[in-house]
Amino acid sequence: MSEPSAVGGLAETLRLAIHHGELTPGQRLVEAELAKRYRTSRGTVREALVLLTNEGLVSREPNRGAQVRPVSLAEAIEITEVRAMLEGLCAAKAAQAITATERRQLRAIGRRMNEAAETGDILVYGRLSQQVHIRVREIAAQDTISGILERLRCQSVRYQFQVALLPDRAAHGAREHSAIIDAVCSRDRAAAEHLMRVHLETVADVLRGLET
């Protein structure tokens, strides 16, 4: 049996490769090839693929083995709608629990995100907007919800990037995130929950527009 640290490390490497498009939807994941590519054992690869299968990033089919699981646009919309409910709750909890130090940290992320949106650096904007969501969940200290949300986010990350590339979407997104940050830092639970839900419901609406 492989060392847990080796399995977890490879799983994270493969997860990032899927996020960045190095491993594409529908691509076969051959254990021997991955073991050679990442200089590890086939056993480690096998266990890492099991983890990613449980997260919904990898699927297994008879006679085809493992592959990067394609996520349909309809599924991405459903995921975003579920996130709206759960992340709204996290925003409310974060507003209740936030400390002065956490307030400074969250506002600092927001400032860097706004700068990236203003300069058109979509990659940095996307990374920082995700940091806002992750930091709000961390402040809320809702471990069960965080685990669910991380799996959901991993499955729909490709569509999130598509949304960020749309004209003016980064600017709109930056404003939505800034309003969420202000509400959380002001300890306004109702506003924080409402704004987070509206933000993600807006993303779901944008995704629906990709269908046309």
C-alpha cells in the first residue's frame, strides 16, 4: 500500500492538471503512463485515481478504465445553484465569527482581486476570486460544508474560467465579491448571505447564457 502523503500529493497534482486543462475531459488516465510521467508507482497512481473518482473528477467505465470525467453545462449550473445555498450560509457564519485580523486579510485579497480585474489579468483575478470564497469558508469554520463545496468547485472549475473570460465579467465579479467582503467585514449576516447567494445565482444565469 502506498504512503498516504504520496497518494495525496499525486492526487493534488492530477487535480491541478485537470483544472489547468493539462488533462482534458474524456482523456484516458492510464496508470502506467501516469506513473512514468510523475515518477511514482502504479499503486500510488491507482489510489490517487480512487480519490479523484470519489471527488467526481475521474470516472471509470468497463473496458475503458479511468478517464477525466466530462461535466456537462447543465450539471455545472446545478452545482452553482447548490453552491449558492451553501456558500450563502458560510458567508452569514463568517460575518458572525470574523476577527479583526481576518477582516484585514479578507480586504487585502479583495484589493488584489480588484487590481487584477482592472488590469485585465484574468488568471490572477480568477485565482483571487476563488481565494475570497475559500477564505470566507475558513472564517466560517464550517468544515462539513467546506468539504462538500471543494468537491463541487473542482467539478465545475472549467466553466468558472469560461465565465471569467466573458467581456466585463471580471469587473462585475469584482464588484460582487467586494460587496460580499464589505458585508462580512461589517458583520452584517443577512447582507452577507444575500449577496453571496445573488453572486452565485448570477454566475448560474451567465452559465445558462452559454447554452445559447
